[in-house]
Amino acid sequence: MKEIFRERDYTRVGFCQSILEDAGIPTHVRNKDLVGTLTEVPIPEFFPALCVVHDEDYDRAVEVLRERFESDEARAAGEDIACPKCGEENPANFDLCWSCQEPIASQK
Ligand SMILES: [Zn+2]
């Protein structure tokens, strides 16, 4: 068992756990039972901690999470894309031009 990270916000820990489980990496959350009782106590030792069950999965787990969050951030910080038809600027996460409904080819 090796800890990847711990965070006061269990939502994020649980979210990361589901990403890793989807990737086929067995995980365990420490202090899970304390969530809800001690969340008001800002003691890092009691924060939920996401761990890999097998130490050898650690590197892959970190990689999976990093790729996941890097792609999210890239999308969030994406450049506007000019519509190929009418030239209006559209947020990078739009599939269709807001102005003329032309499909916008993703450049990523
Ligand atoms: Zn357009």
C-alpha cells in the first residue's frame, strides 16, 4: 500500500479513485470512515488518503491522474476556435458554432 495523495475534500479523492479503478488499478482510501465526522478538524493525518494497493502500481497511477488532469486543464484553458464557415470565435469545448451551427473541428 502506497499513498498517492491526501486531501481534505473527499469528493476529489473519490473522483481520483474512480479514475484509477477505471484504469484497472486497485486502490484504497484511508480514513474513509472518518469522513463526515472529522471533516471540520483540519488535521492532515485524518484527511482521506488515496492509496494504491500494490506499490508497483504507484508510478502508473500517478501517470494516469496526471494525464487526466492535464487534459482537463488543457481543455479549460483552450484557445478560442474560429468557425471555419463564418469566422466567429467559439470556445474550444464547443462542438458546433454558436452562430451558424457549423461543426467545429477540434484542433486537439
Ligand atoms: Zn459559424
